[in-house]
Amino acid sequence: MKLFFEDVCGSTCNSQPLTTIEWYLVFICLAVIIAQLPNLNSIAGVSLIGAATAVTYCTLIWVVSVSKGRQPGVSYDPVKTNSDMDKMLRILNALGIMAFAFRGHNVVLEIQATMPSTLKHPSHVPMWRGVKAAYLIIALCLYPIAIGGFWAYGNLIPSSGMLNALYEFHGKDTSRVVLGLTSLLVVINCLSSFQIYAMPVFDNMEAGYTRKKNRPCPRWLRAGFRAFFGAISFLIAVAFPFLSDLAALMGGIALPVTLAYPCFMWIVLKKPQRYSAMWYINWWLGSLGMGLSVVLVIAGVWQIVKTGLKLRFFKP
């Protein structure tokens, strides 16, 4: 939002820019306003907008980066490590970051629960198609930007990511319209993502009230729940601005949601014959997912210990 404001305002702007915390507050206010939509079904359009903006800004970033050519002095040499073990842990740490990038899996079951399902037309059939299409779109966004970004910048890519690389290397030779549009699309995508990931939390809050009071949750209280969640999100963002440095660790922790829990859930629900082929396959895949999660968590902790973690409490 700050980058978008600077692009729109230009170098001749005399207005006093907002601080980082104030930009956080502007974002969370917008997110809470949009969050008044009642349920997951009602935010289908919001989800579509989020997907479209993600595809567009990812494409803009890698197309501009590649079209401008490689940067002078770019290097593709591997990062030097002290040992093979250190190299292996860095690879596992990168896998953890990739797992975190494919983080939509933690709302898949909530989305499927909103779909009509019968014995003749079970909900898992269209849901499986949707999941495959969604992950294909994610791959089409992330792999071109990773490959194109590495080709254009190599070891010069800033730790803050490709959007900052675009501004750092091409802020002066790229149209302000393109830069501003890219930043705006990122903001819209983040506002959309907030709704999707927060809706299960809202549902749990309202379901808890309904169970306790045995009556529907009134609209004013629903709005209060969502404003409260927005305030908590704002507090966490301001108090712990270094959470993005823990992406690999969180990716390893969240990995069982995709690679382990579904296998164990299938065994519990379907109850296959003990020691049958399907029983062995699901136990093996679930155990493999849990083992991979443990390894990725260890690699994430190792990377944090090795590189250090700057604890910038309340200093976003």
C-alpha cells in the first residue's frame, strides 16, 4: 500500500506519508469491512478476484523482470556451505518455504463442507477438480516468477522478495502505471486472502455462540467478532513483524495437513480391512508425511539458529 501510494502520488507529492503501523491499520480496516460477508459461499466472488489478481501481478513481475534483461554482475553460483549436512538442511529449509507457499490446503475441508453432497453426486468429486485446478494455477504463478526472477537477478534478489526487486532494479526504467498496478493488485489479493483464511475462524466463533445460547448469532455480534479478530491480527502484525522469517518453519509444521492427516482420516472414516493393501498404503503415506514434516521443522530451526532471528517486537 505504501508503494502504491508513492507511485500514485509521485515525486512532486507534498502530503505527509503514513507510517508503517498506520498502513497496517488502513489495511486491517479495509479487511474488516469486507469481512462482513456472512459465509464462505458469499465470498466466492472475492476468492475469484483474489485468484485473478494473483495471476496478474505474478505475471507482471516476471514479465517485466525478464524483458528488462539480466542485471550486471549477476551470478548463479550456488551458495557456499561448510558441509554436506548444511547443504542438505538448506535444501530442506527451501522445501519448507515451498510447502508454506501452497498453503491453501488448510481451508479445503471448510470449503467442501459448504458444498451440497449426495450419494449420487458426492461433493468430493467437484472439490477434487477444483483443488487440482487451484494448485495448477498456483504452480503457473510461482514457478515462472521463481525461474524468471532467478534468471534476471540471480544472487542479487533481495531477501524481501520479487516485488521489492522490481522496484529496486527497475523502479526508474519502468512505467509508474505498471508499478502502481502491480502494487494495487498485491493489495487486493491480500485483502481477498484475508477473507478466505479468516472465514473458518469467524464460523467457529459464531458456532460457539450458537451452541452456548441455542440461538442464531445476531448481525451486530457477528460484526463485533470480525472486528475483534481484525484487531488481534493487527496487534500480531505490529508486535511480531519478524514472523515472515519463520515461513520455512511454519511450512514444515503445516505440512501434515496436506500429506499426513488426510491419510489417517481416510483410515478412520473408511475403515479398510486391517493389513490390506489400502491400509498399508495410507499408513505408509501418512507416516511419510509426518516424518517429512519433522525433518522440515528441524531444517527450519537449524536455519534460524544458523542465520539468527532479529526479534523486532513492535518495530514493523
